[in-house]
Amino acid sequence: MFKNPFNQNCTCWICLEESNFDSAWILHECGCNLQVHKLCYLHWLYSINKNYISKNLVTKNLNLVTEDDLKRTMCYLVDSHRNLHREVSLSEFLNTLPFIRPKTNEPVAPSVSIMSVLGINYSISFRIVRSPMSLPVEFAECPQCKNPVVNRQITFTSRSFFLAVFYWTKSFIRNTTIALTLALSTLNIGKWWFKIGIWQLRCIFPENVLRVILDISTTKALNVYGETMSGLVSIPQMTRFLIFGFPVCLMGVRSTNPTLNRFRWLYSLALSVRAGHYDSNNTKLLSRTLTTCNICMFLHSAITTPFISRFYEYLVKTATPYFCPIDKSLDSFPSQGYGDVIIKTSWYDVLFESILWPAIGSMVGGKLFDAVTWIQREFGLNWSPSCSPNDCRMVFNFVGCGVTAVARQLLDMWASYMRAKELKQLQESIEENIQ
Ligand SMILES: [Zn+2]
Ligand SMILES: [Zn+2]
């Protein structure tokens, strides 16, 4: 008879703890009345495999020989948030699409077996990220009926709701960006890049400022120019550079890529030169805003970034992730590299975030602007800046972008912290000795 498993009181036959059935338990598929925690089961499966490899040093899968390897393989297979620390390749992405997915679940098995016949372990060099696919003993047997306790791969996540949402969002960003990039690459990518550039500039700068920066009588004309190749060519070179370069410049701010970083400084130099031409009410407002931005970014990279790197370094060294075997006493990465270990920032993250950044920044800026005017009205403050409302709004757009960037950084740090905790829990529960 069917019983609702969620009302069931379970006793784990490994650790003898008792609690109500929830996601920490395994639903026993063999039909025997034995209950077991997920983590206890995984630890048990690990010890079975450990015994197995100590008896048979060379297994059918040549990758699996040492205990360290076994532990890493086990963690990899069990970790259901594993895409947080690795770059998903295009072929893997295509495999996840329902109509392309291969029927078997063994995408790399053929290459592994061919190499095993030759007797040389080539599989590591073929797969840059070493990701062995199976354990020597895949399922543990139920001690009563000798059937596998469960017939599928058990996966583990901590119960953090935040991390689940974060993982889901990351996957969504990855899939959307790769799919859109593939789709746009079949069209005229230059035209689309130009449109993105104009759209981003419009998010930040009001029309009258844009006219001066881009040296054009009306920016509406740019929409028409952007439609055809000959139109694009007829735009003055500097204007073209400013439009095409804007998304690249934002990518340079977001990513740690040295080429993009250098481009960012070049771009801001060019923008500052043009911004010098805009001088309504003799305030030099635009130039001053851009200078403040540059100073803030410089201070950020000189003062805040080292602290943030320390934080990531601490996380990596305390969690010692299974996918990143490091010696705690050594600095195996340049200090900025630690930020990329636990949660990897890939090209699709940089692309997605830097394209949406001005829109989100201007939205936040608008809210801040409303808040400031509300405070002024409510408390009777009389603060009247010497610039026009449009210019004022522009400054708030910049502030909004800054606030967005800080919020993103804090979010990333919090997610890394939660993920480090999860990794620690997973690794410790597989290793620890419950006898
Ligand atoms: Zn247990
Ligand atoms: Zn059984």
C-alpha cells in the first residue's frame, strides 16, 4: 500500500539517528524496510569503493587508481552544483538541448576505452577538465535483499535556498547567453553590437549629452545608419569607436582580462576628451563625473580588490575544494585568481552582466533620484544643484551603476561563502569515519 513518505518517521541504519523523512533521506527502492540518510549512504558507497580499489589496483577505468582520485570522482558525481566552478563547454550545452541529447548517458566513454586498449592513459589530455564518469562500484547493495539500494546517482546539495536560486540563475544566464550568441552569430553580429552600444549609451546619457559626445545633430539618425553596412561606414570613426567600444569597455570593468582592462582605460580616455566639449551652465559636470568614476575604479582596484582577494583565498584554503587540490602553505594562484575558483566567472557571465548593467544601473539610479526628491519634499530640504534635471538624472545613473556593481560583488561573495560551506559538508561527510 502507498504511504506518504513525508509523514514517515525514519531511523538511519548507519548512524541510528531518527527524524521525519525529507530531502536528506533516500527513498528506498528495493522494498525492504531499511532507511538511510543520503550522506550516510554516500559515505558507505565511498568505503565500498575504497575497499574495491585496494583489492584491484588497476580497474577497468584506468583513471581511478588512488584514493584521492576516488574521492574526487565521488564528489564530482555527487555534487549537483558542480557547474558553479567549471566552464560548461559548447558541446555540453548542446547535449543538454532535448532534441540533440544523445540516447546513452556516456558521452566520453568511447575515447576512454580506446585509450585503455592502447594501454596509455591519454584521456586526461583529451579532456582538459578531468571528469571521470563512473565509480568502480556504482551502487551499494541492500544488506537484506542484495538489490541496489537506489538505481540512480544520488546527488547532494546543502539546504540553502539562496544557493539553489543562485545556481538556477547562473544556469539560466549561461543558457540564455549561449543560445542568443549562437542565434545572433548567424545574423549580422556587427549590426547587433552597434545597436547594443547605442542602447547602453542611451540608458546612461540623456539625448542632449549624447549629441555632444557622439558629435551628431540627433542620435535618431544613428538608428538609420546602423541598419546597413554602408551606413555604418559613413559614421565618423571616433563616434563609431565610442559606440562599438562602450559594451567592450563595460566588459573590461567587469572582467579581469588584461586586454579588456587596457581597452577600458583607452576608452575612458577617449570618452573624457569628448566629454570635455559638453559644458552646460559652465559646470563641467560630465567631465567631473567621469573623473570621479575613474578615481573610484582606481581606488577600488588599489584598495578594495586586495581585501576581496584575501577573502576568496581564505574560502578556498579552508574549504579545499575537491576540484582544486592545493597545498595550503603555497600560493598556487596569483592573488586575484582565487575569486574564480569556487564560483567561476565565464565569458557568458561577463557578457550577460555587462550588457544589462547600464539598464539596471539606470533603473536603480532612477529609484535613488526619486528617493532623494522625496526626502527633499518630506523634510523641506532645499538643495538645488546648479545643473539641469537631465544632467542630475545622469549623475544618478552613474551612482546607480556603482551601487549595482557593489551589490553584485557582495552577492558573489555571499554565494561563494555558502558554496564553500556546502563543499566542506560534502567532502567531510564522504571522508569521515563512521564505523
Ligand atoms: Zn544517517
Ligand atoms: Zn532491500
